[in-house]
Amino acid sequence: MSKSQYITGLRAVEQLLNSESADIRQVYAEYQTANPRVQAVIAEARKAGIEIQAANRARLTQISGESRHQGIVAEVRRSSVMDEGGLRTLVEERLQDPDGRPLLLLVLDGVQDPHNLGACMRTADAAGVDALVVPRRGAAGLGPTVSKVAAGAAEQLSFVPVANLGRVLAWLSDYGVRCVGTSDKADESLFDADLTGSVALVMGREHTGLSKGITSRCDTLIKLPMEGVVSSLNVSVATGICLYEIVRQRHLRMP
């Protein structure tokens, strides 16, 4: 039986209702609310044939584990989680397709903050990332906060928790996927690197960056040029800059 995930917040639930692939089991809504956006979500859910359960705010908090739910909680079947074997199949199928676009993976080396994970997922989905790979232990996992910040992306983007991140980078390199890590010690700027082929973008955790073991598994290291007094950026901001430089380069190569 597939597991349920509870998604909170108006924007996240609105995005779910607009998605053709989201599998929503039911929606819990604050009863007798005057909020027009909550009422609009209820109406849209009913139109889609989704069961509506009335609940007070305390019950919504109990269901979701999140107090800032904005009076709406959706229960969805979690279908976006993939194991390492599924990732390998995805990579093989994409690389064997002669007409397919280059593969784009996002690898997060131990990001701890669920807000950062959610923000990375939102940007990754917008940039066309095929899957997000994270270590199974020692990093933020999926949950209500991640889903709320991701605004629907957490239910669409393939999420791959793995036991050994270094091993995954090794076999990705063997397949010809270029593992590109970010480091302030790199010699090459993001804007000088050729990122048009199949790429796994590897981002480090908050405050400490990439671990030594993961750095050694990267085929290339790049850095973001810093022109001011700050020495680093938030990981979700840096991820967004890097992903959209990849998108920009690919668009320039399109016929």
C-alpha cells in the first residue's frame, strides 16, 4: 500500500489541484472559514471529485504536524520517491534515447534545513531537473515543511534517497554523466564551464559545503564569482543560479 503525505498551505495545495499527475486522496479544510482562497480550493477539489473533510485548526495541525497550515491540508499518495535502482533505470533509458534532451540531476550533499530542501526542489522542478538525489541519512527528508516550501514540486520531482552518495556519483560518471561540484576553492567559474551535456550538479550542505569524499568523486569543480563582501550564498540560492545557467546554455545550443 502506498504511503500518504500531508501537504499544507494554500499555494502548495492549489498547485496540487492544478497538476494532472498528483494523486490526492482527500482534502481537510477548516470548517466555516471566510477565507475566499480556502473556499476556492474546496470548490476545485469537489469539482475534481476529491473527498472533503471538515476539521478545526487543532485537528489540521494534528493531521499534518504543521501549525502554519493556512486552514487547508491535502492527503496525497507519495509516488515521487525512487530508489537507487530506479535512478539507474532512469539514467539508462534517458542516455539511450538519441532524441532526448541531456540528463539533468541535482545532488545535494547533506542539506539539513527542510526549508532549503523545499526551495531547491521548487527551483529544480522549474529548471527541468530529472531527479534529486540525497543521502538517506544525515540530511533533510521529505515532510510537510519541505512540501509547503516546494509549492507542489515535492509531489512531482523524483526524489532519490541513497545509502552511498559517493557510489552513485561513481557510476554516474561511468555512464558518462558529468558530475559537477561547487566549491569556493574551484579554479573555474560557473559562467566559463561547459554545462550543455548530461550533468549531475552537486551542491554542498549549509556552512560546510561539499565533503572531501564527495568532492573527490566530482569530475569538475566550479565556483560562483563573488563580487561583494559576502563569501558564500545560501545553498538554495546558489542552486538556483547554477541550474539556470545550465538551462541558459542548453537553450543557446537548441536549433
